[in-house]
Amino acid sequence: MSNAVGRRIALDAMGGDHAPKATVAGVVAARRNHGVEVTLVGDLERLSAELERNGESVGDYQIVHAGEVVGMDEQPASAIRQKLDSSIRVAAQLVKVGEAQALISMGNSGATMAAAVLVVGRAPGVSRPALAGVLPATGGRTLLLDIGANSECTPENLLQFAIMGSLYMEAAHGVASPRVGLLNVGEEDVKGNQLVLEAHELVQASELNFRGNVEGVDLFRAVVDVAVCDGFTGNVAIKVMEGTGDFAFGMLRAAGETSARSKLGALLMRPALRTMRTSFDYAEWGGAPLLGVNGLVFIGHGRSHRGAVERAIVEVTAALSGNLPMLLEKGLARG
């Protein structure tokens, strides 16, 4: 992949619990394994040292210096307004002026969303950007949105989420005519609160490949490619999934220590269980796209290590290669 394409992505290299070690290592891995080159934004001296530690020549990478960092515990909007030289704000500015088409950050998620809205700006016609999570599912993947950007939504918001989610799965994952469903308490059309009932009518009347309502148990069954809900419901669903994974694997670990036979079985199953746990670990998914801004903003988990950073870069590269910004502009214009 050429420099011109790779440098459409600006990475907040100082964001995250393990930055800049994990972020730089992820960028190096993306370059070595996928030919993707990313603009690193952050402290020049520290990023240069990390590149050298990874056996890389600093001159082979584009670095944009930023002298400040937004901490994980800072108030998001205030930090973005006051820390003009923070790595997340500088990276967002690169997208705003067209020097990058996408922004990735593993840092303060609230600050990243604030930078996306206040600096990058909403896409034309979008009332509220939505945060989307790609879930592992049997025989495929399910995109769930919104997972936390908007606690309260209107039916029109959910329709826009459905449009944006459908276009994302088409661009980033090559899914033709993605199947769309509304996350609800039952499959029947008459079920749900007023928000879901009214959204059901709007989505059904659209040009989307609407399959009706889906329940929480369907998210891992690949019943639909895109599941839509308000941010409150989506965030609760994501947190329950994380907790369930931790609980289940904790129980398996404890059960594997009850006898010699159990320990042997646990040892033999360890590779498979490790793979399963990774599938449930949000920190390993790469991140979540914030759809509905001018460009693409990708928010990773604060605990992300090298592999998650690399996966985020690959995911964003696929979305850009699939012309996601242009598809979103045209799709939202059609409404």
C-alpha cells in the first residue's frame, strides 16, 4: 500500500493505558504485516525512541509533534477546548484540514468523541454520530450501534444509525446489502417501547434490507449484519458481554483446578479457550467506529495492546479502501 493511502490515517499515539509503547508497536506491525503507513501524532522524542526500540528508522515514519496529552480521567469537552496541542486534538485537526481521512485513538473515549464533534465536525445531515461495535458471531459478524454515544434517541436517529451501520458493513467488511434489525425485547412487530415502534416504521419504509426486530440472543448468531438501538441499551449490552466473558472464563479456570484430570483437560483446551476469550475481549477487537462525522473516527479500548492497535489500523484501512466517507455522504443524502 502506498504512502499516500497509508497516511490518510492519523493515530493519537499518546492515547491509551499502554501508550506510546503499544501504539507505536501496533503501527510498526501494521507497516510490516500489511504495508500500511500511519501518521503518528504525539511527543516526537518519545515516539522516536519507541520506533528505535522496535528496530525501525525514525525517518521512515511520519510524525506530527503534539506536546500535550488528554488523560483518561480528564473532562472530555474541556480538555479538547483547552489543550490545543494535545495529541488527540492535533490528530483531529489533521482530519479536519484534509491531511488525513481517519483518526484512531485508544485514549480517553469521551475526549475522542468530543474532538470528533467539535474539531472534525458532523457529516452533513447527521444529527448525532453513533458509536458502533463489531461483535463476533457464528459464521460472521454483527455490527451493534449505538453503543454509548447517545443515551437518548429519536426514531429518526435510529434510522440514521441503520443507514450508517449498513454502509459501514458494506465498505469495511464487504457485505452486500447488509441485513438490518432493531434490537428489541421480542421479534414481533408490535413489541417494544414507543421509540422502537416508531423506528420500526421508519426503517421498514426505507431502502435498507430490513429484517425486523432481533433479540439480544441473536447478536452472536449472525441473524442480521447490523443491529440498531439507542446508546443506553447498546452500552449496557456491550458491558454485559464483557462481564459474561470474564465470568465464564473465570469459572472455567476454577473448574480446571479441581482435580488432576481437570488440570490436564484445561491444559489441552488452553489454546482454544484463549482464542475464545480474545473474541469476547473488547480490548482485542481493535475498536469501534464513530459514524457520522466528516471522515472516520475509530475509538479503541484504553487497555489496547499492540495487536488491537494493529487490528484497528487494518479495519480503518479497509473502510477507507471501501470508500466509506463517500458512501456515507451519498447514503445519508438519500435518507
